[in-house]
Amino acid sequence: MSSLSIQLRETSSASFEWERLRTHLAGRTQSPLGRARVLVLEPSRELEWINRQQQLTAEVRVFLSGGGSFGFNGLFDAGSLLDKSRIPNAALEALEIRRIVEVAEHISDWRTLLTEPPDHIRGKWPAVESLSGPILTTNFYKLLSLVSGKIEPDGSLSDSASPELHRIRRAAERQHRAIEESLRRTLRQVADEGSARDELITVRGDRFVIPIKTENRRRVPGVIHGASSSGQTVFVEPMETIEQNNELVRLLEEEQQEIHRILVTMTKAVGEEADAIARGTEILAEVEAHFAYARFAEDLKCVRPVFTDGKPHGEDAALALEKARHPLLELRLREERASIVPLTVALPGVAKQLIISGPNTGGKDGCTEDGWLAGADGSGGPPCACGKGAYACLRRCLCGHRRCAVDRAQSIYLLCTHYKCEPYRS
């Protein structure tokens, strides 16, 4: 070993595929907000936080294993829209309001689930209930009653959005039919005279018109609203339909004014609940992250790790992993219909470090990564991919190092990995 040119390098979490594991966990979420929450996950040294995260995931796992489910699709960061909704007389776009109301519906559905849980989870998820406490006091009945079912998927308002909107639209439809009947009578008359280009009613500048041959335009008294590209046809609004068209334009303007009034009213209702929606969205994002961890844990048969902030002594283990598995490797091997070989590793409390060395393909990388990921995974929130148990002392930091030595002449590649436990430094 001493004859080899040795280059020492301390590796970061990226070397142990923490980022890849985190990305895999994010892939188990349903919403962009939940994914973003998982992607910022980092291992922690705060025992209280770790235990709380592990408890939340364990409770969600019980909920899922009993057949429970909840959808997070449509959850998004509505912060900027909620800020705008607080401005007096502001009007959000209809689709923006629809998206926010979908989030409010998710929050309301989660509140219902908490107040009326399935029998298999009733009284068994205190940490989830504590996290969701602010949601239990929310009531979006007024907002949902005002908006739900009144905005179409294309962003238009349904006739039921208000009685006035319904009245205006029915009046506009009647006026439209009256204009068409009048224009068809004129068309039939000029067609018999050979003055019409086509028996077709069209629209120019929000006015209903008929096509007339250019040379016969004086035979149809009215207003010309343009000509065809060839110049052989002019589009005429007959005199008898001018007032009818004016009335239709007036009704359409009334419709737009009523739509604006409705959007302002809906926006105000959103603004009144903006704080509750923002708070509920944050809670659901956290809950969704734990749904992702729970699915991961159930899929890989993970166990909840045990951490302690007490200093180990004697033969008490500073680190103990039984039948640990690298989760990403196991998932890849599953695709290849192969099985993984679990590893057991332990570091007694009196020991300063554990050195693992040997020839290629001897399992050193697997052992190192299993240990680092188990500690990082458990202290980050998700359970550990171990067959039986996982234990670590939080007061001492588990550091993974790799030391590489290469002799190209002899095609020798040696890799020495070791764990080192040392006090955390702030």
C-alpha cells in the first residue's frame, strides 16, 4: 500500500447519492409544492425534529397501509395570487380563482378526513392531527359556495355565477336570434334579385352583416363594414338591423361588466381567506412530503431508526444497522429481477472509527453508502432501509470518507472506506 501513489479525498453527500435519493423521494409526490418540499430535505442534528418527522411518517404509513388515500394534485404556491386578492377592488383571472379554490377544496377535504377519519387510523395519528391543527379551525363554506361550479375549465363563468349574468345572457341570445331572422329575410330578398354573394351571415367588428356583390351594394341600404380581399364583395349591415345590433352590443357590454363585478366579488372572498389558505397550503405540502416518505418506507420495508443525543459508552453502539440495504440499488435490482445482499454494520461506542478495506467488488462501497444513507435518511425524515433495526448517536457525527489508491501498471485499484465518529461542531 505504501508503494502506491495515494490521493486522499473526502467526499460529500453527493458521493453517497443523497441528492439522488432525495430526487427519488420527490418523484413519489403529486404536486409541484410537495416535490419542492422534498427537494430541500436535509439531514438534521435536532433530535426533537427528527423524532417528530419519523412519527409523522409512521402515522401516515399506518393510514396508507390500512387502505387510506388522499390526492394532492392541484396543490401549488398561490402566494402571489393571495397577495393580489388582498388588494381592495382587485380582480383575479377566473382560472386563477379556480386554482385557488381547488386548493381550498383540498384543505377542506383534509379537514374532513381529520374530523371523520377511517376506523383503522382513528386516534392513532396524534402527530398528524397536531401538525394539521390550524386546518381544523378553517371553514371555507362561504368561499366554496360562492365559487365552486361557477368557473368553467376554459375560464369562462357559467350562467349560474349570478342571476344577473343569467338574465343578460338569455336576453343576448334572444337578440341574436332576432338579428339572424331579420338578416335571413334580407338575404332571401336580395338573393332573388341576384345581389347577394352568398346566403351567409357573418360578423364584422362585433356587428352582424351579410355579403353583397360590390356592384349591387346600393340596393341594400345600410352601413358597409368592409370588403373582401378581392374587392368583389362588401359586408353590409342593413338599416333595419342597426338598432338590433346596437342592443346586442349593449347587452354584451353589460355581460362584461357583470363578469368583472363577479370576479371582484370572488377575489374579495379569496382575500378574506388568504391567510387560512396560505397556512393550509403549507401544512398540506408538509403532509404530502410524509406521504411520499411513507410510500417509500412501505415499498422498501423500511424501519424507523432510533437516535439518541446521549453519549454512548462501553459496549453501547454508536452505530448499529441490521440488514441495511442501499435503497436506490435495491430499486434498480428489482427492475433487473435481482435481489440485494443486505449488510449489517456496527460501531461500538468506545470506538473512534471503523475501517472497511478489501479488494474490488468486496462490498466496501455498499457498506459505506448503506451506513451514510441510513444515518442521513433517518435524520432527514424518511425511515431507513434496514431489515430489522437502525440505531445511531446524534451527538456524534457519522462521517464517510473514501481513500483511493491506483497502480495502473499492475491494474490494481484499492479502495479503503472508513466511518469516523466525532462531535458535532456548530
